[in-house]
Amino acid sequence: MVVHGRPHVAVAVLALVGLVVAGCSVEAEPGPTMSREEPGTSTGASTTTATPAPGPTDWPEPDRPASMDRDDLVGAKAAAQYFIELYPYVYATGNLSEWQAMSHPECVFCTSVVDGVRELHDAGGYAIGPEVTVVEVRGADPVDGNPYFSVDVAVSQGPSRSYSSTGDLTGEASASRNVLLAALERTGAGWQVREIQVEELDENQG
């Protein structure tokens, strides 16, 4: 996977809900509790049934910043951060409308998120993300005829979890620090994310 204008950046693979971002955090819902029915009078057998799963959370939809209306670097940086803030929202709720509106058809990362969210929610599952802090946002104007703005967003995140329709834990990701390397283009439809790459920072990196 190569981001236009970023041919030398190594790609890191995201685990499900392995990256979630800024400004949104929820308490992790507890797993399902078990309730035991009274033994049946005819057989004396008992059964166990799981209580309904906690279900998708009321994760707040990120506010779209007014600066996204700008067609300069300020707008590109605002759009990149907003797009990242949508990541935990779409996994928690299954609502992909804003994500898809900003995703360019050739954005591999964007499409992989759409596929992952649909697979999770079509099966009745959902995800709960961690508290994540956006540490820094940097950007650069297009250069040498390249039409894409480059924006790097550094984030620090806690653990996250995904659940099945019955509330069983199906996946989790530990705390990490990452830099998201985004390429964005301003079009008649607004800001389009052409690609995102993810690099995990080790403890010795700032």
C-alpha cells in the first residue's frame, strides 16, 4: 500500500479496533452475565442463558469542525483529524455515512474499515474503543505537482475491544502510540482521504 506522495513510508497493519481516536471515550461495557433458570418440573434439568449483549454504544458523533470548509493546509489538518475521530464512532455504531463521504474509492485503508465495520455489525456485533489523545497534528502543502496535502496525526490510545451479538469478547487491542500518515485532496465534494498509513511508535520515539 503506497500513499501518493509518501513512497518511502513503511505500512503498519491495524488490528480490529486497534486504532481509535480523539475526543471520544466510553467505559468498556462488562461482558454478559449468566442467569440460571429454575429446574424444570418434568426433567429436573437446568439451563443457562446469556443476558442480552450490551449492544452498540451511544458513542457521540464527532463534531465537524468549521475549518474543514477551508481549502488550504488548515482545512486539510482539520479534515484529517475529523476523519480519524470518526474511526471509533463507525465501529461502535455501524454508521458509515460520513466515513464513506470522505473516503476516496482508491483508499485501501478506508475501504478496509468499511468492510470491517459491515462484517462486525451485520453479524450483530459492535466495538468499544478506548480513551485516545491526539498528541500532535502536522501537515504540508502539496509539492512538485503532487495534488495531495500530507497530514501526520500522532495519537496515544488505550485498549479497545470488540464483541459478538451475544456479548462475547471477539477481539481486543492493547494500548499503543501511533502516527497516522494521511494524504488528502480537496475536491468539489470536499475533502477526500486518498490513503492512510499507520506507524506504531516505540517507547523511545517522541
